[in-house]
Amino acid sequence: MDFLELCEKRYSCRKYLEKGVEREKIERCLEASRLAPSAVNAQPWSFIVIDDPELKESVAKETFDKVASFNKFSLAAPVLVALVNENPLMTSFLGRFSQGRDYTLMDAGIVASHFCLKATEEGIGTCILGYFNENNVKKILNIPRNKSVSLIIAVGYPADSPRKKNRKPIEKIRKYNI
């Protein structure tokens, strides 16, 4: 499939089959992520793949609470992938300080997109989760205090199909030379 078809096919999957995801496929998604660009080539990320059922359930339970229960579907995903922000290079840190932009978060978005697009190509569904109790996730996964978790990706074989995407028309989002 070409790239636009891949983009059309990728969606936030919230229903998963009770079927594990082969580690070879996860490894190919990680390789696609490894190749992602980053500010000053800092590559300020690492991944924790969580496929042990008990550990996965513990982390999944931190993605929702009584107030916000919309991520409960994460319990059904056979795999969760935590994206850990590593300490950025000094040049990246100086750019963040002088420009007021956190490049590690931009880099996290890029690397997550690479992961999810490759997963789609592999026939795997994904959903990027930004709502979770980071302190508890860090404790469960033994992540040091000086690092952060930018997002968690739910991963599994889809039990549904993507709906037609409802996107703004190109005319509403495109301008040239203004």
C-alpha cells in the first residue's frame, strides 16, 4: 500500500482480539521508530514493551480512573508500549531553554507516529494514550525519577474496522504564502 493509503488505514483502535502480538512484529515497529528523526538527532526516547499479562494489567489500570474511564479498553490490549523520555542532549536542552519549546515531546510524537504507522502496515491496531497516572506507571516499571513517560501505546489485533475519517477539507487547513 502507498503512504496515503497507510495514513487512511491507521486509526485509534479501541477494540482488540484476544490474541497476542508476535514479538517480531513489535520489533519491526520499534525499528521504524528507531529510524525516526529527532531534534539535533538527540533520539531522546526508549521503549518499554509490556506483554506480560499481569504487568500489562497493572499498567493498564493506571490509564483510567473514576473520573476519566475512557481508556478502560487498554485492559483488552495484549501489549502496551511505554515511551520513556530520556535525558536530552545539551544542544537540545539549550534549544528548549532558548525557544521555550520542549523538543522531546515533539520527538515523542514523531516516534509514536512511526510506531503506529508501521503497526498498521503489519495489520496491528494501536491507540496512543496520553491520560495515565505517570507516577504510578513509573513505579510499576521501575523508571527513574529523572525520566518521564510521555505516552503509552495500546497494541493488538483489531476486533473492529476503521470508520471513515471525519477530517476538515484541505481548503480549510491549507494556505500558501500568507
